[in-house]
Amino acid sequence: MTRDRILAAAAEMVHSFPTWDWGALTIRAVARRAQVNESTVYRYFSNERRLRDAVMQRLVQEAGVDLEGLRLENFGDVIGRMFDYLSSFPIASTPVDDPTFTGLDERRRAALVAAVAAAAPDWSDQESELAAAMLDVFWNVSSYERMTVTWKIDPARAASAVAWVIRALHTSIRAGDRPGAPGGPVDQG
């Protein structure tokens, strides 16, 4: 079916993008990739927004994510599937050329690992690193922007929510609830 061929070609394109910037996912480029005329793509998708929405829906289905059926108790499994799926995409990390930022990032990572290791001295280096990485998720501009821009949460409430999550992580660390423990959401076994 032509619509499926167009979506397959568009999904292949997205899988080759080094970032999630879909600027190159145009009707013209997809038509070329699917070896159809642009008018054929327009027959199924009246504009690029509709094409991109259909491609995103296909990617979500490929990842095995069911947003309508999402429950807190299965969220860890959903994230596991999502991370597994995302690993099939190329990752183009944008290296920071500024030694000030690189140095701060290295010091922050070392400080977080040391803090976790002090709280859980019997943990392996890998376990301490995983827990520190989870804490680091909240200590960056992207998390702040996601909460304050995407979710439209004021900065004070965002800070309060992050403090709540960090307390929960701290409680888990103190209780010896190791990241990736059997039966946990990271366990794919």
C-alpha cells in the first residue's frame, strides 16, 4: 500500500537523522525516498505536520508504547522499551568545546558519584554511577526547561517537585534499593 510505503520511507529517514531535528523530513524528501511523486504524498498527508504526526505515531507504535494504557506500575517497563528503541537511532552528542562547561560537568559527575558512594558504601562503582546519573537528570538545563516550558510549571514548584524526587531517590539509596536490582524496572532479564 502506498501510504505504508511513504510512512516506511519517512521512518527510515528519521532513523538516519543524527538528532531529533526533523527539518529534513519534508514532503519532497519523503517522496524522493519513497520513490513517489510529491502529489502522491499530499494525497495521503495534506501537509508536513500531518506527515510528521503520522510518522511519530508509527515510531511510538514501533517502540511498543501505549500512552492510553500507561499506568504508573508499568512505567518502568515503558521506559525500558523506549530506551531500547531509542538505542536503534544514531546519537550525535553535541560536544561542548568550552573547557569551563566541560570541567564543571566532570566535577559535577564526580561529586554526584562520591555523594552516592558515601551514602551507599557497599555498592559497586557501576551502581553508584547509575544512581548518580539518575540524580544528574534533574541537575541540568534541559530538565528545568522541560518542566518550566513544556509543562508550564513555575520555577519554585519545579524545584519543589525535583526535591521530592531526589528525596525519594535518597530514601531508596539509603534503603539499599540498588539501581537495576532483579525485579526492578531496569531488569530486562
